[in-house]
Amino acid sequence: MPTAPEDPSARLIEQRVRNRIYDILEILADCDNGVDLVGISGYFNLFEDFVHRPSIEAGTSALSRDERAVVLEIADFLEAACAATPDFTKAEFVESGWPRQIAPRARDARLLFLQRGLFSEAFEEAEPGQRFVPSAS
């Protein structure tokens, strides 16, 4: 297995970010158990940490157009959940039903990501499983 470069390219970083978003979708898809796993702060902040990147908002990341749309939709959903239940405890948030509303969309997003697969974390790929080879110009 190739080792990851010490100074990864912008493309490799974008591939890794896409993979981390997939990991976070797993947590969101796990409904109330996801909240238990990462806590209330983690539930909101993990996704936020990766989604609001200039490359994603500009559409220049490793996300496909459809993946980008669903990720931004879930980000809006999480923002609405946070605004609707300010100063809540983990138990109050779970009782509010928001995790049960967010989970199905996160599951759909996860399936969409898996249609392409996950990217390598060690080398650049044009698409998952297709190593990027720069053209000789």
C-alpha cells in the first residue's frame, strides 16, 4: 500500500475531505446513536468543519455536483436543527426528533457517495479507483 505524501496536493486534500464527509454521514445516518457517539457538539461541528470550505461552496472539490447538493442540503438541515433547539441538552435534542429527520437524508447521501466509491488517501485519483495521470503537455 502506498504511503501518503508528507506534503499532499490540493487534490489529495480534497479527496480526503470527501472521505471524511462520508464518515460524518455515517454518524448522522445512525440517528440518535450518532448523537450518543460524538455528543451534541460533535454532531453539529464535525460536519460544519468539513462542509463550509471554499472548494465545496465553489463546486471545485472532489464532490460530484449531486454529492455537493446533498451535502449542502444536509448542512442547511443541521443549521435549522441548531436554530430550532438553542441551548439544548443531548437528551432534549434527541427528543426533538431532529436526528430522526436528518438520518434518512444522510443515509441517501451515503448511498450516493458509495455509487462512486471512496477516494484514495495516498494518491490522486480522477475518480475513485482511477489513478490520476497528468497529461504530457
